Amino acid sequence: MNNNAYLFNIIVYNMHTMDEQKRVKALFIIPSVIGILLFMIPMKINGVWTIIVKVLADAINGVIGPILPHMCVVILTVSAVLAIIARGKPKFIIENEVLNDCFCCTVPWLSVRILGCIFAWLTLLEIGSEKSNNPLDKILGLISGPDQGGVALDLISGLVIIFAIASFLLPLLLDFGLLEFVGALLTKYMRPVFRVPGRAAVDCITSWIGDGTLGVMLTCNQYEGGYYSAREAAVISTTFSAVSITFSLVVLSQVGMMEYFGVYYLLICFVGIVCAIICPRIPPLSLKKDTYLVPGKAMSETIPSEYKTSKEYGLALAMKRVSEHKGIGEFLYSGFKNCVSMWFSVLPTVMCIGTVALILANHTEIFQWLGKPFVPLLELLRVEDAVAASSTLIVGFADMFTPSVIISGTNAAAATKFIVAVISVTQVLFLDEVGGLILASKLPINILELFIIFLERTIISLLIVCPIAHLLF
């Protein structure tokens, strides 16, 4: 009888264990598949390739679009006011994890938040006129003009929805074992080629198919969680971020060369891969240290002896990550924390830096002067209209779309327009979006390093694109 009872207990225990294993595996597979469908599977809607997250954002934008600028101004105002209050270290901010993370910042970043708030109000209220004879009114008009503050406010009005949706849905990719599984499978390829963990492949695909801002958000989350070192996070955010297929189409359309889209996008992909191989091996990225914000979370680079294959090891890591998840409460809290952090930290930075960069691009010759050193290189590469092309190269650091607008308004040769269209997309690190997002995050990159990486990407791109353009035209 005792033996029967013992056997019965064994059977019940095994059934419970099997059920638990199935539950954990389902918690790995189902959220991960949903995350892949939302962020990484392109689909064609109304003749345009996009992803579901972008469709959701556009749908919400279509419903509440008119109030989004006002919503952004409120967010920027709250960000500036609470950041000022936080300088006094009140308990309600200091002792609250979310408020502390959102509003405690250094004096330079506080200045950026205040300026971003001021620029947003000036733009929303359309204060000032660029054509005014009054110096103060003219300065205010430069800030609030449709090509400066107007562009920046439109941009953050789109980002506010993207940030909200992505913040609550990115945990589907982050928290249910997908990165651990992919990381174990791809580390043996990603590490020797790009000097980053295999899990970075998910960041890359998310950026490439979806949007560069989504990839930076994902990378920032992984860095703050201790899964990437400072060097790895810097490499991934600056070399794996990419312009979406949709916006690449917009750029090529601007220069009137849609018939070349196939070779154009293949070239963009090739240049992106080459930049991702070279840039991590040269300063400033090669000088970054492999230090972690949270020690002990990074994956092992080798498969432990108890596992026969990388797939088996990856599945075990994924099961472990899922079993540690605390349920819907943790899921929603993680999404909320990410959302408010992006809203109150990043949006003011994009508004401030984007507006200043566009003022410099549209109303000064600073970018043309900075582009002059490229003239000898462009002439060496036999680029026609080298002076006109050089003026667009550094402008791309302010805004990605401006170079194609500038070159399309000239009588430059077709090859030159094609080169500018490619370079403006492969430079990636423009301040009014991806660059501003990187600078506003905790990623270990300053503006000088960002500019140097931007120049490196520009030179590498030119060396590849120019010879190919001569073969095409």
C-alpha cells in the first residue's frame, strides 16, 4: 500500500512538472511570437511596406493627431518644471524610483529640458516672425518657424505615440526569453563579425525593418538592465540603428529616382553591414570599456558543458528568464516606466537639439563650411558637382531628410543625387531623431563621439557608394 502511494505521488509530481514545463515554454513562445509579429515582420499596407507597431501608431495618430502637439507641450512643461523642482531633492521625487529616474538630471540636461519647453511653447503659439524687422521678434520667429520648431514639434508629436506603444509592447521581445534564445544561437556569428552579443541581432532587425528609434529604445533597455556592456551598447546604438524601408523610399522619391529602389536599398544594406564591421574596431567605439551598469546579467560567450548545442542552451536560458517573470504586474510596470522615461527625458532633448540643429542648417552656413573638407575627397572619387554634394554631407547630422531636399533643388548630375540619397540614409545619427534619442538616454556616448562616428560612417559610405554610382550612371 505504501509502495502504491509512493508511486502515485511520483506520477502526480511528474504530471505537475510536465504541466509547469509546458506552461513556461508557452510563456516563452507565445509572447515572443507576438513580439516578432509586431516589431519584426514587414507587411504591405496600401502599397507601403511597414510593421504592425507603426500601423497602430499611425491609426492612433489619425484619431488624436490634432491634440498631439498640445499633449507634447504639456509633457515638455512637466518635464522642465519637475526637473527644476528635483534640484531641491524633495522626498517625493528622490524616494520614488520612476520620478527619480525621470526628473533628476545634471544642469546641462536641465538646460536642455527648459529650452525644449520654451521652444515648444513658442512653436505651438506661433510667436515671432522670421520676416519681422524687430530683432527679438525675428529670433523668436527663427525658433518657431515651420522649418525649425515646426519640424521638431511635428517629429515629437509622432514620437510620443511610438514611444507609448513601443514601451508597453517591447517587453514581449525583452522579457520572455527571446533575446536569450537568439543570443545563444547567434553569438558565434555576431561576436567575431560585429564584436557584440548574439542578442543584438534582435536590435538590428527591429531597427532595420521597423524604425531606428525602436532599436535605440531596445538597446537602452538592455544596457540599463545589465545585458550589454558600455562598449556593446555604444556599438549597437550607433551602428545597428537604421532608417526604415518606408523612409528610405521617401528619400529616394525626393530626388526622383524611384526606379532605382532595388539597387538603392541593397546598397544601403551593404554599406550598413560594412560600417557595423569597421566602426566598432576604430576609435571612439573601440576605446569604450566593457563595464556594466548591472553586473552579472550578461550571457556567457561559451556553451556550458552540460548542453550539447547552442539551441539547447538558448532554450534553457529562455526558460530561466520566463520562470523569473513576475506576471502582468511586472509587464505593465516595465512598460509604464519605459514610457514616462522616454516622454520626459527624450522628447525635450529632441525638441531642443532638433530645433537648434535645423536653425543652423537653414539659416547659417556652418554645415556648408564643415562640408568643405569633403570636397577634395569627392573630387578624388570623381563625384560631379562636388561642392554641391559636400554641402549636404554634414547637414545630415542635423536632419536626415534635408540633404535630399537640398540636392533635389539643384541641377546636380543623377549620379550625385543618387550618392547623396544613399549617404543621407547610411549616416543614421541625425540629431533630430536617432542622435537626439541616443544623447538623451543613459547610453555612454557624448555629442563629440557621436559626431566622430557620424563622420566615419560618412567616409566609409562615400568610399563604397561613389564607385558603384559611376557604374550605374
